[in-house]
Amino acid sequence: MRRLAIAVLSVGLLVCPGCEDSVSQGNYDQIQAGMSVSQVEDILGGGTIQSSEGTSIGASGLTDAAKEDPDVKTYLWESGNRQIIITFRKGEVATKRKIGF
């Protein structure tokens, strides 16, 4: 009986739907424009917010400090060499891209 319980538990861990790598083509395909951050996190799990502050060159050729738009947030999910990068505008998916697969 104990062997059976261990075997069932082992198989359950192998096929556990929440245990697979979330950075996958299938999960990427589920992400749609207009989805909220929480809807995306339900699919991919928690992501890492990326900072976009830095410097830029203006039309006059002078370097200005680039300001971060408070309505725009970019999140990163990664696994190995695969990445999913999603930009949210006002809390909704605006753009998505993938790298490495």
C-alpha cells in the first residue's frame, strides 16, 4: 500500500499542471491585448518589473533625462534563455514579445 501511495505521488508530481515551465509558447499565445496584470500573472506567475529610466537624445541633440511614464510598466518572465516581455499601459497588455523560442 505504501509503494502504491509513493508511486501515485511521484506520477502526480510529474504531471502536475501548475508545475510546468510557465515561459512557454502555449502560455505566450494565451496573452491577449487588454488583459490585466493579474490575468497575465494567473498564466505566467509573478514577473519582474523592468525599469525604463535612463538618458535619451532630444531633437536638439542634447542629452535629457528620460522620464518613466507612470502609466506604462514592463514586466519580464524568464526561464533559461527564453523570455516573455509584456508592456502594460494603464494596467492592460499593450505589447508582448518573446525571445529565445
